[in-house]
Amino acid sequence: MGNTRAWPVLRTTDLAEAWTLAEKLLSVASWYDPDGCYLDAWAHDEDQFRRLTEAAPDANVRWYGESDDRCASVHRPATNLEQAREALGTWAGITRCYVLWHNLKWPAVPELGLDEEYKYAELQVASNTHTIHCEEWAPEHTVFIHARPGHDARATWLAAQVDAEVVGPPEFGW
């Protein structure tokens, strides 16, 4: 049992740029399962809720909070990269959201003494926010590398493989 740490490796107002970096990072993974991908978004009012569920009628919805402070979590799987990219683009135009790939394996990095990593290997593109949980709105989209706690060197190494760098401190993951 444990939680990942998530290192931001890009903050940009260009969602296509964030997506391109994510695809490059997926190519560094030893393997990934495109079915191991899902999207989450939060509706903070009725209009956002309506627009999210119209865009994804098959989404699962959970309500949180009291009547005046209620919000909905809208969740759906994605079966391939193109579907995930399109859904993220649509949802990012509505509210804060993210796409998360969780069936990854980061490669071994022998020069750093790091074995392959499966349990904590994840990749995330968070839209309109700087945090993995999308707590606060921001004008940028953020790409996060998730890895084992204490593996700062792995995050730095992974980012360097795609000509990126860690751009902020890690945050606690899931």
C-alpha cells in the first residue's frame, strides 16, 4: 500500500503541447495499456454538469457536498489515445479535468539504481489546473509524472528522455 508522488513536468496554456508531451512520455514506458486510461472532471454548477454529461452520456457520476456547495465528479474510461485526447479537449472547454494512464511500467534506470516500476507508474494531463486533484482553476494545463515516493531522480530522468524537466515540487498522489 502507498501513494504515488506526482512531479509536474510541463505547464502550458496549449493543450495540444501538453498532449504531445504525454504521448512522448508514454513511448518511454516499457509498456502501457491504452485501456488503462480514464478521465475525471468536476461539475460545479448545473450548466457544467449538463455539458459534461451530454459530451459523455456513458459517464459515471457521483455527487459531493451539501445542496448549496454541491459538485459532481464525472468519470469515464477511454479505450484508446484518440478517444482520450478528444474527450479531454471537450471537457477542458467546460471545467477542470484530467486524463490518467495507470497501467504503465517505467523502465529500469541502472545508472540511478532504479529497477522497473509498475506499482507507482502513472502519467497524467490535468487541464485548467496545477494540481492532480484539480482543486483550483489555473489558466494552464499540467503534465505530471507519477512515481514511487523518493524517486525524484526517476522523474527527472523520465522528463529528460523527452526534452522536458521537472518544473515544480512533487505533490502527494493517490
